[in-house]
Amino acid sequence: MAETFSPASSARARPAAPPLPGAGPLLGAQVRYQLLLLMRNPRALILSLAIPVLLLVLNSSRHTNLTPRLEEALVAGLATFGLIVTAYISHAIGLVTGRQDGVLRRWRATPLPTWCFFAGKIAATSLMALASVAIAIAAGMSLYRVHLTAGSALSLLVIFTLGALAWAALGTAVTPLVPTAQAAGPVLLLTYLPVILFSGGLGSLNSEPGWLATLARYLPAQPIIDAATRALRQAGGGPQIPGHDLAVLAAWAVAGVVASVWFFRWDPVRPRHARLP
Amino acid sequence: MTAIEVEHLVKRFGGFTAVEDVSFTVPAGEVAALLGPNGAGKTTTIEVLEGFLAPSRGVVRVLGTDPRRGGRAGRAWRARIGLVLQSTSLDTQLTVAEAVSLYAGLFPEPMGAAEVIEMIDLGSDAGTRIGALSGGQRRRVDLGLGIIGRPEVLFLDEPTAGLDPEARRELWAVIQSLVAAGTTVLLTTHYIEEAQRLADRVIVLAEGRVVADATPDQLRARGGTPVIRYRLPPGTQARDLPPALSRYVDPGRGELSLPSADLTADLDALVGWARRNRADLTGLEVTPPSLEDAYIALTTDLPPAAEPADKQRVTCHG
């Protein structure tokens, strides 16, 4: 055993130190690793993939006489709900759990660039969120009178991708507010449930006050639901990307990244130091 | 060449001083142990050296570099160090082979994944998820991830805390194979046996200060006097021995236990008595002063913290 190990000092005696691995292979490995973690996490899978479909099935048995326009809004709302659960809740819980278990600290101590760790995690989360959306829309198409064209599919891809990135950035930014994995549920639910409810993600609000409707347009859920609903109603033609919705989501994504860079914490919460008397 | 340098390190958390004016160096290729009771400042010191904490005062350098330096230079430096954190820090959903391969991809000249798995003796569990491994096996995975980049300096923070004796010995065997290959190792421990087994040098910390910095043998020599132990033959009473020896007999156990300041004279008295009385000396043993005795003497009854640390430091090493 001992004869097989040699520290790199011998290698460093050469004229030039060997180069560090490039960003491409590092990022690819990170995305694969993070996807593997998500795929092997039953809680994340049920939250992301099963609950939106279950809600669609339950709604289909509850509402037998929805107009096509309401059906499209319902499918868009529940697909967005699944996306947020994956990109925000599962993503943030994963980070807090990793922080608590010391996994983040270990990553920080490796030569992996910090941006590469986050880019890998956010990319994997976004892919998982898009899978959740695809399953919810497929379920919607089989349960409701919802149809897709090439143009509407492309519109949905753009809006849901940007939505997933924005919510994953916000999920990263919120982790300093969550001290432990046990506290994650309440903190995350309190921050995202009002947003998704006011935005009509769990069913449209018929009599919301005007100020609330205006506020919701600038929160990061309603722009996704509105744009997705319009895309599902799109009869044909090329992709139609609504500027206001994209701008709001892009602003939230940037805000999430900036807050993460400033406030993200790699280490578990330390118990307060104190000498015993 | 000096691998690790610590000069007048002070680390405060608010009003609490965890490390108070600690200085030591570790030459390349040496294994040094930071030994001390809980709260002595071992982990804080090693976390400053690993770059997780900034010193409040003082200078630290690892491989000639300030561990807090960031950017690309920081990446190159990180590729030259390895670490095992105080508690297991692994993704339990990954298999051993997946974790080792993932980490191998981070370094310029990593060891082969199969080589590392063989080294940590988990060949038959390479396909097992880490969550299904025992505590000792997980700790070996931790160590495997710490060494996969062929580190020049390896930090081990209480690597065997909480392990059963067998798992501890297995982990020691892996560490000893690294040491044989010339890696500089700084380990923290509160197990005296671990320091004695692994380290060329022991730096004893207590209440955030260095109270001794010496080889295990030098420390042991400070543990007091050797002890003569002898179980009295059946039928022999304490009063049958010469008065100078008899008062050290434990009547309940029928055993002589004599801390000897003059080993030759005391042994001469005992052997003379045995010759005169035709007593069987089977079982007579002389135990050297123990590292544990020295450690306990160093870490208890410390002078008040307000006194300058230099006054309490005992340095035997280089």
C-alpha cells in the first residue's frame, strides 16, 4: 500500500507545475454529480415530479366543466408550482443539508473554483425543474384540452428555463436565513407559499385587490405563469417571448446571484463560544 | 524546508480568545500532533491553517503561502494540500467509487481511483453508497478524498474521534503509509496513544496556548519517575519487606507499586530482599514514565491565563 503513494512534491520539482483541470470538464462533472444527488433523493423526486401531477389529477376530478382558457392557466400554474418546488425548495434544502454535513466546507477546501460549484448545482437544479415542468405539461395535455405547437414549446422552454434559474438563484440566496436543515421547511414555505398563492399558481384568484395584482406582476412567480399560459394558448407561429415577464425574472435572477455572492455561508452555524465560569 | 509556520497566532471569537499567542513550525516530511483537551484551541488553529478562519493576529503560512489568499493562486495552493475535517463530510448518496472519481477530477495529478480505494481498504465496498458504510469506513473515505490529490501537506482534525479501537487502528495504518511516503502531516487529537503512535513531535495546547513542544520521548521523560511493580508471592505480607519498600505495598491487591527516584538503589533493595528470602521475582516490572502522566501534568493546574504565554512554554524541540 505505502509504496503506491507519493506526494506531489516530486512532480513540483519539474520546471512547470502541471496545469489545473479546465473549467469545461470541472463544470460537466459538477452537473453530473449534482444530478446524481437529486435523482437519488426520494424526497426531492416526490416533491418535484409527483406532487404537481397529483395536483393536476385531483383538480381534473374536482373541476369537470372548466373552460379551455382556465385549463391552460391551471396547467401553467401547477407546472410553475412544480418548478418552484424543485428550483427553490429542493435546491435550498440541498445546500443547507450540505452545509450542515460539512460537505460544502470540504468543497470549499478543494481547488474547484467557487463559481463552478454554484454553476453546476444551479444547472442541475434547473434541468430537474424543467423535467418537472415537462411531466406536468404532459399530464396536463392528457387530462385537459391543452395543446402544444413548436412555437409554444419553444416559448415555454425559454420562460421556464429563466424561471428555474431565477428561483435557484433565490434558493441559494435564502440559505443564510436557514440555520439548520430542520428549520428549512418553515422558512422556505413562508417565503414561497404567499408568492405562489398571490400569483394564482394553485388556482386563480378572482377578487384580489388591485395593489396585490400589481405586486404579483413583479414577484418571480406570476411572470412565469402568465407567460406559460399565453404560450399554451398560442395557436401557431414562432415563439412569443413577453418582454415584461422576462425582464422581471432576469432581475430576480441577478438579485439572487448578487445576494448569494455577498451573503452565502459555507460553514455550519457555530455554537456560541463561551467559557464556563 | 518548512511546510507549516505559525507565528504568534491569536484567534478571538467576539470576547472569547480561542487561541492565544501560539507559535510553532513543522518541517517538510514531519508528522506533528496538536494534542490537548477539548477547548484547547486545536481545531481553531488547524482551521486557520486550512484557510477557513482568518487570524485575529499573527502570521500563518502553509507551503510558504497565506492560506487566506484567494483567486487562481489559491486554487494552485489548494491542489497541494489535503484535509480531513473534524466530522465526516460526505455525500451519503454517492458510492465510494463515485466520490473518489469525482474528487480525483479536481487535481492536476491525482492518484488513480482504484489505487486510493485499495489504500483505504474499501475495494469490496467500492460500489456501496457511503450512507450504508460504518463510521470507521466513512472516515476512511474521508481520508481517501483528503489524499487523492497527492497532497504535500495533510491536515487531519481528530481523524479517529468516536471510532472503535479496531477502526482506529485501521485508520492509523493508512496514515502511517502516507507518512512513510514523506507527506507532511499535522493532526489534532486528544488521544495520547494516537499522538504517540503517529507523531514525530507533539505540540501540547491548553487553554489556547502551547504548553509543550517536544518529541513523545522528551515529553514522556517529563512525566515523573519510573514505577517498580511487583506482586508479592502468596503468604508474603507488606511488613516482610524492608521498611523503605513496605510502605508502597497496596495491602488489598498485595502489590508493590513504588515510584522510584533512584531505580538502581530501589531495585537493589528489592532483589537483595528476594535473594535473602528466596522469593520468586516473576512478574517484577519497571514501567517508564508515561506520556499520559506528562500530558496530565501539563494540561492541569495551569497558571492564570493573564500571565505571558512565554513564561509557561516549555520547548524541547529544535
